[in-house]
Amino acid sequence: MQRPKPHGLRNFQGVYTNSRAMLDMFFQLEKVSRSDCPVLIVGEAGTGRETVARAIHALGDRRRASFETVNCAALGEASLKLDLFGDGGESDAADSAGAIARADKGSLYLDEVAELPLSVQSRLLGFLEDGSFVGGSAGDTGRSDARVLSSTSSDPVVAVEQGSLREDLRYRLGVVMLPIPPLRDRSGDVSALFWHFLEELKGKYGEVPGSISEEAMKALEAWHWPGNLRELRNAVERAVVMCRGDKLGMDDLPPELLGADGTSPPPVVISSSVVEPAGSAGLARDLTPVQEQECNRLMAALSEARGHRGKAAESLGMSRSTLWRKLGRYGLS
């Protein structure tokens, strides 16, 4: 299969797609960018949540001010309080302001907001209510006109039910909820993105293969892509590295794609026992569709990481402790 010209993708603020589901999401994105309301972006790891948040910022009136990011799953409680609210001038650092203060007149992006400790959620809620916050143990009160954009890879309704996310904070953060479709639901995007990523990799490797076998392309299109765009780009780069000619073949693709036929991911071996896909005898049968989707995504990540939980957590864009908790929730630990 030769490279098509052009590949048919539309570029929307750095997000490439030709899928109707994504174009509908962009229509909503354009509308919310004209306001200052908080937006909660919901999407699986690798779908480009931060890129979407940056697009909202870039299209709005705040684009000339700062865009500050905080990864809520990567830091402990004390570090998160310091990163968000600052130290109140208690340190010797020249700038003791937290992300909320730095985002004044701009946007504050909170990734994996459902992972915030409850004590930090309470303080964040106070800021969302009146724009004021307390920085450091000195009790200094500050104010900031920062628009809050947040994201989560979990179902926020389920997070509230499980007690990890305050219900009142969910409503404050999600005045508008903006779901990002996973790659498997973006019809036609896998093949188009393959050629796009291949073109991008020219800058890194110079020469790249000019074609791909029909069998390999079918395998790419059949795979369920639990890691979404990030996983697809990694697969394309691996294929470029492994290929020894001018045509990519099945042998150049990641092992998990060999024989891909679009069915459910294979069982995951954990502690020498096989865990069947969600809905089977090994798991609770009363899972909601969203919970079942998350469970399958966890199992797929573990399968790709050959059971290595650290690598699985990294591919999912979450901390190890979060992965352990989610595995326990579905009886996979």
C-alpha cells in the first residue's frame, strides 16, 4: 500500500483527525472556548486531553496569558498543595507563587483531577467558588482570575460514587463536560494517522519506508488501541526502526498486533492465574459499561506490559498507586 497524497487529516489546533466523532467534539470545543466556564475533559490515556485543553486556551480571550499545568496523579498531597497554592512566601525562592496564582488571567489545567487528595479538593473548591485561596501555612490569602480546565481518564460519576471525587467539586469543574472519543471509535483515523506519524518521523530518522503491506495495515486498523494516539505513534516509530527495506510488514509491528482481528484483548496473566475479560466468570457481572471499558483497558495495558505494573501504569498515564487501586476494584490484583 503506497502513501496516499494527501492523507486526508484535518488539523484543528494541533489535533489531527477526519473522524465525525472528533469533528463534533471540536464544534463543542469552539463554543466553550468563547466562555470562561470550567471544562472537564474526559478521555482515555493517550487521547490528547492536554492538547484539547491547550486548544480551548488558545482559542479564547486568555490566550496571551499563562497556561499552567498540574499533574494531580504524579505528586503527593504536600507537593500538590505547594504546586497549586504556593508556599505563601515561606521559602527563599524568588517566586513562591503556586500554579493558581501564576495562571491569573490565563488558564489552569489539572490533569487526572479525580486523583487529587480530598483535602486538596476542598481547598480547590473554595477557590472555584470565589477566586480566593490560601497559600502556605502563614495563612496569606490571594486571589486569581484563572480559568480552570481539568481532565480525567476515569468516569467522573463513578469516581464520585467511589468517594475519590467530591460531588460538589465534580459539578464545579464540569460546568461543561467534554468527552474525547478513543481512537478505536474514530473511523478512518488509524490509517490516516499512520501516514501522518510516518511523515513526522522523517525529521527524526531522515528516511522512512514509503509503503506498508495490506496485511500490516489491516492489523493496524483491527487493533483496539488501548493507548490511543500515543500507542499508535509508538507502533509507527517501532515499525520504522525495525524495517530493513522500503515497505513495512507484519514483522515490523509490535508483537501484540500480530494476528490482530479486532476481537477483545487476550487474557492477562497475573500471579500465574489467567484473568478473563470483563463480564466473564472471573469478574463481577454488574459492571456498568464505563467500568467494563476501564477494566478491559487495564487488562490490555497489563498484557502489553507483560504483567509489569510500572510499565502498564506509565502507558495508561497514571501513577502506580492508582493502577493498584483500580486493579483491586476489579479483582485483578
